[in-house]
Amino acid sequence: MAARRLPFPLVLTGDGIVLRDWRTEDLDDLIDLLDDPDIARWTPMPSPFDREAGFAYLKRAHQGRMTGQRLQLAITERGGRPLGEVLLFGIDAGLREAELGYLVGARHRRRGLAAASLSLLSGYAGTTLKLSRLLLRIDPANTASTAVARRCGYTLTGEPPILQVGPHGPSSLDTWEQVTGHPGSRLDRLKNVAARRYGRRT
């Protein structure tokens, strides 16, 4: 099955936020968001994150969007200045799954932006893109990120940890998943098993 080409441009709106594509004029805000020790600790972002890194990041984001391989969207209120980012990538069309990620700038945390953005993009991936299994890779020590995953209905899979190497050295990432109710999905199979077991229809 051919890989699905993702739409460009794209704007997603809901729960008080607007997710939009990155723009060239976002460079200064991008640097402000990503030149952060906490982000360097949990991601493979360059540290320090300077203008050269920012230019390269926006270039890769634009290329990924133009080729339809990634959704890399700035988190905003009313489409204004970026407060963070949410992304979808690594689509497997055969398995109907993809990986997501999210980050919020230090000055904008504890406002529910990460959970709102992840929920919005997860909903789009499940309904519009018809993906059945959405994945997150999170260091278990990143308790803020695991709390967001739980809040958005993701659960640990028990799969072996995945090695990630960042500016602060290697870390092991747990895999979280959310399954959707499309026909033939894992969630549907589990429902059918439960229905047969307890004599109910789904």
C-alpha cells in the first residue's frame, strides 16, 4: 500500500487552540521555544539551539510538509505566535499507524496546551487520515509528558524500550499507543472478544 500524502497547507482548530504550519517569520519564536535545557534533555534537538539550528529546522519542516511525509504544526492561540509544536510522522500505510510528538515552550507550560494539541492531532489522524494506531515514544522519567499521554487516552504497550541519543546522552523511550475504532482495528477486535465472552453486541 502506498504511503498517504499528507495535506499541505493545514490548519486544525479546537479546544481554544489553532495548529498551523510553520512560517519563515517564526524563526525567532522557534529559537526561543527550543533553546531550552528541558527540551534538550528529552529530545535529540541541538543544544544550544541557535539561528543556524532554527533555519535548518524550518527547512526540514517545510520539506517534510511539501513532500507530504510529516505533519509538523505550530501550536498557537488564534493562529498567532507559536507556543509549541505537535507533529505526526513515520506513517505505515499497511499497518495504518504513525508516531506523534509534542513540545511546549517553557513560558507556556501548565496551561493544557500539550494535551489539547495532542488530542486535536490524534483526532484528525484517526478520523480524517483513518489511522488505527497512534504511537508516542517517551522517556519514563519525563513525567510531564507521560501525564499528557495518559490524559489523552494513550496507554503503555510493554514493548521493549527504544534507544534515543540526544545532547545529554542516550535515553530509553517507552512506547505508548492509542487505538481507534475503525473496522478491523485492534480496538474493534478487543470489543468483539469482550462481546463474545459476555454475550453482548458491540
